[in-house]
Amino acid sequence: MRIIAGLIAVFLIAFSSSVSLYSQLSFNDALAKAKSEDKMIIVDVYTDWCGWCKKMDAEVYGNSVIKEIVEEYFIFVKLDAEGTGSITYNGKNYTGESLAAYFEATGYPTTVFLEPDGKLIEFKYDTHKMKNIPGYFSVKDFKKILKYFKDGKYKDSDLSKVV
């Protein structure tokens, strides 16, 4: 019986550490937390049916190195691009679907970065002005992307030179 209890405890600890990044913050709570902690926000725009979103969750956001970087320097929030609940952003009301459209997410997964005050971060990729990063990335490339934003390189460097 003690062995079973021990195995359950180990499983619960492992499971809770693997989902700590997905702390179910609402979008509005993430905005408030980012402002109070002076951290940028990573918005993971996804859909329930998206296979690449699930792969990104498991392989990239589930990676211990990525989790460590995100938890130290960012606030992480998921945005269901087909969500219908009410979200207030920049004084306007949105649904998940309309906010994803505002962020110009046209495929999934899409990653959006916001300043601690909630302002959308625009950056350059191959000299084009961008509001988001579409698609799946390997752990290696996503680590470079996180560093690019964490270090403020988006202010004066082109992301295509990093990834």
C-alpha cells in the first residue's frame, strides 16, 4: 500500500510540474500579473483541433529548459482562437476569436508577445513588420526567440537574423 501511495505522490508531483506553465490564468489576469511583476506576456494562440498546437505544448512548452525561461522572464497565457468568452484588452471587449484576429493569427499555433503593460510588441522578420510568430518551432529555435524578446532585441534587430 505504501508503494502505491508513493507512486501516486511521484506521479502527482511530476504531473503538476509538467503543467505549471499552463496555470490557467485568464487573459485579463495575465495582463494584471504581467504589469505587477513587470514581465512580458507570451500569448499562445491555439485551437483545440490543432495537431501542431498539441505538439508545441508537449515538445516545446513542456520542455524543462523552455519552462524555466518562461517562468522566470514571462507570463504565459493561452488564447483559444475559437473562444467565445469575454476578454477586455486595451479598453475594448473581445472574444478569443476576435482577439486572435486582432493579433493577426491566421494559423495555429501562433505566438504573440506583449509588453508588461499589455502593448502588442511589433518586430521585424526579414525586414517585414510582424505582430506575431506563426507556426511550430523546435526547442532550439524557440529558445532563441525567447532570448530575442527577453533581451529586448526586438527593438532594433531583425528576428530572421536570430532564428
